[in-house]
Amino acid sequence: MPHSLDIGKGQLRALVKATPEALPRLPLVHSTDSYVFEDILADKATTPQNCDVFIGEALTYFFYGKPAFRPNLGSEPTALKHYFPVCLLFKPTWTAVIKRIFPLLTFTRK
């Protein structure tokens, strides 16, 4: 059964397919903190993590063309260096297996 956030993805896919490609292509961006970045450097790869939204799926999130950092909203503010944001830029020619694309998500604090 599809996830509730997947409803309507056919409409977005049709809209994107019917739109001419905008050039030049922008990079894909993966944002993380410097603590996780050390693991990425050691592994020489990003590792999909269990997702709190798509339960049971291990995913890696990317932004298209813009760096964005979403800190853990459940944590208190800190000045610890291992929580500093890091943005990785991937060449526009890099190909990835894309599972879902969302044009905009809005999150609110509970």
C-alpha cells in the first residue's frame, strides 16, 4: 500500500515530464552535521538512514540546487562543534536512484 505522502506523485511526475529542462543543471545537495560527516569520509559514501516519515525505509535525503540544513528539532541549542552543519554538493552529472521527489514540504513544531 502506498504511503499517504506518495498520493498525487503521478501528477507531479507528469508536470515535470512536460516541462522543458532548465539549464544549467544545479547540483544535488546532502546536508548533515559534522559528526555524521566523519562517517561519510571514513566510508566514502552516504549511508541511507531509517526514515521517521516513511517508516521501514532507509533513505538518504537530497535537495536540488540549494543547501539547506534541518537540525533535530527535538534537541536543545548547542555550540558543540560536532553538530555544525555540513553540505555536500554532488555534480549535476551524478546519477542517483531517486525514489521520491517533493516540490515543497512544510514542517511545524508540535
